[in-house]
Amino acid sequence: MAIETDAQTSPVEHEAQETIALRRPDVPVTLAELAARKGEAIEILEARIEILRMLHKAALRAIAPEDVLLFKSPDEQGGQITGYLQDCGAERVRDFFGIEIFGVSAPEKILTNDPAVFHYIIRGSGRCKLTRQTIEAVEGGRSSTDDFCKDKKGAELELAVRKAARANLDGRIVRELAGLSNISAEDLRQAWEGTSKKLEQCRRGRGFGTRSERLGATSEKAPDVDPPVCAHCGTTGVYRPATDKRRAFYGCPKWDSHKDKKFIVDAEKWVADQAKRAPAESGGTPADRQGPPERSDPPITADQVFVKRDRDPGEEG
Ligand SMILES: [Zn+2]
């Protein structure tokens, strides 16, 4: 076993030092070696897991909302929300895990028929000093058509794409080695407790629908407005998504108790009326909405925050 101990120590002390050293996630150990230590093995494993768990939490805490792109799985699959750590965020947590990137290739330019459209790919390897995990021949890449290239051309465009390709390679290596490829929204929420960071400040990507869908009537999901109340029994209305045959509407969940009196409110019209009734909440330019809300304001809604276009992983600005 590759653990350095003082040659002067007794066998008992030597063993104790080994046990302590083995708690470090970077000290290699096999299952057979652990099994030979019987009871201590559990302690060693628990110590290793605890270190990695604390590290994971510290890394999540260091991540900023603008580093994260949220995705939602379809409602019928559970609707789980996960965070994608963008390249800029990966840079922020790299040192937590002692991640080294090496063997980086020269960037390779891939041309297309259109001289304005080209890609750069770049390969490299990475190792985590903490877990001793290594990944090789990882590929990163970017295109001249990506968002961040919009106003660039010539040498400036070349440089921007090449730089972003390298950042993408680093991001991929860090996400993989740090175990941050798919962050559960709940983990992020917990790690951000007691800070000013909120999940609602993250950009939303695939699975959340378009902005109009989030507000309007064609979505499977109820719009972000208070539903109407049944005029007959006072029960809060329930949203019913549109089908091929009818528009989305709100109905009474207790319609059974007053079959002779129907309660149906067109969802699109209801949402539009709510927007008119509360101009302060839905108005303003995107720039107006970026500052934190005043204390007396109603809580900021998702749609006041998510004004940017939807993005996919790898698309960063
Ligand atoms: Zn009713």
C-alpha cells in the first residue's frame, strides 16, 4: 500500500496512521484491503463519503444562478427539474476538486460550405487529484453560429469560437470529474439556503415550454395566474389543457354537486384579464425586471425572471 509512514513507528501506530490516511478520498484502496480491516472499513468508507458529500455541497454553494440552466422532464415522466452547469460555472468549482486538465490538442477547425459557418473542436484529458479519477480524450467544441458570436467577424470571430471551444472542453472535463453533469434542483436549493441565490434566478431551458406557453392556454401546465373561483360553490377552479376539440379552460372540481349550473372559464381570456388587472406585475421592459423586487412587492414570478429565449445545453451566451 502506498502510504508513507514514519519508519520508526510501531506496527500498531503504523496501522493507526494507515487507517487515518485511508479516509482521504485520494488514497487508493481496494475492497480486499478494506475487508481485511473489518469494522474500520465502514469508518473509512463513511469518512470518504462524507468528504465527497461536503465537497459537493460546497461546490454547489459556490455556483451562481447565472451558471445554471434548468431543464424539466415531461410531466408524465415526473417533471423533475435538473440543473446543467454551464462552462462558466464549471470554472468556478474546478479548484474545489483539484481538477487538472492536460494533453490538450491544438484546436481543429471544421469548415462548411458557408465561410461564415465553422466549428472548432479540441480534445484533452483531465484528472481529479482528490478522487484520482482520470478521463481521457474528451472533446469540446463550439460553432461560429453560437449566440455569443452574434456581433463578431473576421479574426475576432475566430478567436471567440476557439476560446469558447477550449472553455467547453474544460467544462466537460470538470462536470464529469466533479460529478456535476446533472444537478438535482433540490440539491441546489438546499445548498443555496441562507444565500441570496434562488433557483428562480436560473435560466430555463428545454421542458419549460416557450414563454407564451408558460403564460397562455395551449400548455399542459396551468398558467402562472390565480385560477378563477366557481360562481356556484366557491371552489377554486381547476385548469384543463386544450385538446384537438376544445380550448383550454377552467372548470369546477365539484361540478358534480351542481350539474345544472355549469362553470367554465376560457383560460386564455382569463389569463389576459389577469394581466390587465395587474399591469404593475406584468408590465415593464425586461431591463426593469432584472433588479431585485422591493420588499413590499408581490413575490417575483418565474415569468418576470425568465425573459430570455430558451436554450439548450452547450448554448451559452
Ligand atoms: Zn362549483
